[in-house]
Amino acid sequence: MKTQTRYHFLLRGATMLLVAFAASTAVSAEPGKEFEKLEDEMEAAFETYVSALANRGEAEGDDKMPVPDARFGVLQKMDALAVGHIGKPEGADVAMKTFIWSAMFEVDGAHLFDRFDRIAKYYPKHEGAEEIVVMVPDVYRLSGSPDEWLGGLGAIARASEKKSTSAAAHFASGQLQFQNNKLEEAKKSFQLSAKLDPDSEAGELAKGYVYEIEHLQIGMIAPDFTTTTVDGKNVSLKELRGRVVLIDFWATWCGPCLGEIPHLKNAVKHFEGKPFVILGVSLDDFDELLKATLEHHKLGGIHTWEEAGRENEVATLYNAQVLPTWYLLDAKGVIRAKDTFGEGLIPAVEKILSAD
């Protein structure tokens, strides 16, 4: 099962995607050469911007002073080049790379949907469209409405002559609908994705979301499982009945997961003596670092690990495709909340305890 962190590793992800996109497409000479120069300008502007952020002084109020950012001006030139070649074959790669620069480097997000709409209307059959649609669920909130993005994704799904692109577009639609709690619509989108390309990554992930919609919603009994603690003992979810249980899918290589540790420790301390327990399910590949991390942070609760690592069957059962993933259960094993991260954890547990 593929897992990822919930927060975006911006620079590394952008660089990898731009390199992959460049390798899979061919920009015609005229706009391509001009765009290459703009990309060089954007890289320089980005490095200058990051350096200025890092070198700001520590005087009072200095952190509120605006940092010069030349990226917006470069992006405007990219937009102008894309519009100047709109609808033409040589303009497709320019339009798509402009979207990537804007989305991955968080430049001018207010007009991001316009850049996506340009692709959906004029280049839905382009071979690079698949790289674009998979980004949408992570960036669509920057501009436009969910329905507008869904319209563009639908246009690409219908027009594309590549089965994998259509499947990816339906999968992205399902993610948008799922994130906006439109579960029946999401289920249909995921089912279309899985039907179109069942053996692809999108198809496999889509099946997991269909299962979650059908079996892992608030108000449903959490599926039972038995796994192994870090000290080699068996533990089942069912034997924890009578306590509020937070199932925490995480890993030591997941930065956001480590960021939640202070909140988990606060919850353990806050509910000391009360029927509450953390059940950590680690997706680490090796248990040595896991044990060291638990010891270092003195993190209470029950912590489990399987040799399968990222292919942990419990994580698959709970569709933990991104980390961290949290399920909060009441004393009867009913799912009462999901992903109550940060300061939302203690109030969520208190609400369940007061209702039991």
C-alpha cells in the first residue's frame, strides 16, 4: 500500500515532478526555448525568496516585514506565453508547466484554477494531463470552487484517450468529493476509477476508498484486528473495549506524525486515570528507530509494529493511505471521529467520554 504524509514537501516534490514532466513531453522549439529561460528565472527567484526568508533579522516585528518575491512577475510572463499559444500544440507543455510551477511552489494560488481550466478546455487529451490531475486534490482549495475543479476533471476523464489518465481523473474527483463529505458521489468516482484501470495505482487506491466509505464511517463499528506490540505481545482491538481508543497510524519517517507527538502526550497526561488509550500502529520498515523514538519521547499507550512495514495489513484494513491517519472510537468500538489532529484531540475525547 502506498502511503504519504499529509503535508507537502514543496521543493523536493516540485523538482521531481518538473523533471518527470520534462522527460515525458517535448516542447516545440519556439515557445520551448523562451519558457526554458523563464524557468531559469523562476528558479533564481525562488532561491532568492527562500534565502531572504531565512536571513530575516530577529528584531521585534521583523518577521512581519514583507520579503521581496520576484516569482509572481515570472509567473505572469509564463501565463502570457501560455495564453499567446493557447489551443496550439506547442502551447500545451507551456500551459501545464505553468500550472506546475504555480501549484507546487505556491505562487499566485488565487489564479490556479484558471491555469487548470486552460488545460481542461484546450489540452484534455495531452499525455501530460495525468501529471496535472493527480495534483488537484492537494491544491484545489487555493482558488475556484470544488464544482469547478470537478468539471475540469470530468472533461479530462471524458476526453483522454489514455485509460490511466481517465482513471486518475476519476480518482482525483473522488478525493475532492470525499474531502467535502460527498460520500455517495465519491464512491461512484472511485468505482469508475477502479473499473477503468483496476491494476493501476489509482485503481488500487480507489478500491481502498470505496471500502472506507462502506465500512469506516462515523457511527460504524470499527473492524477488529489482532497485531503485535513492539515488545512482541499480541493485542486485539476488541480487548480494548470499555475504553476510548485512538488508533494512530504513523511512522518515524513521517514529519507531520512526529509533529503530533506533543498533542498525543498532552492527551495521555490530561486523561490519566480515565478510560482512554492510544493504540499506535507504526508503518516503519524497521523497529529499531521506532523503539528509540518511543523511548525518547516517553510516549504512553500501546504501540504496535509488523515486519510488513508500509504494507501493514491493519493500515490496509483502515485505508490509511496518508499519514498520520487517526480513528477515534468510543468504549463500544464505534467510530466517533477521524483525524482530530492537534488541539482538537482532547475536546474530541472529552465529548466521547461525556456521552458514554
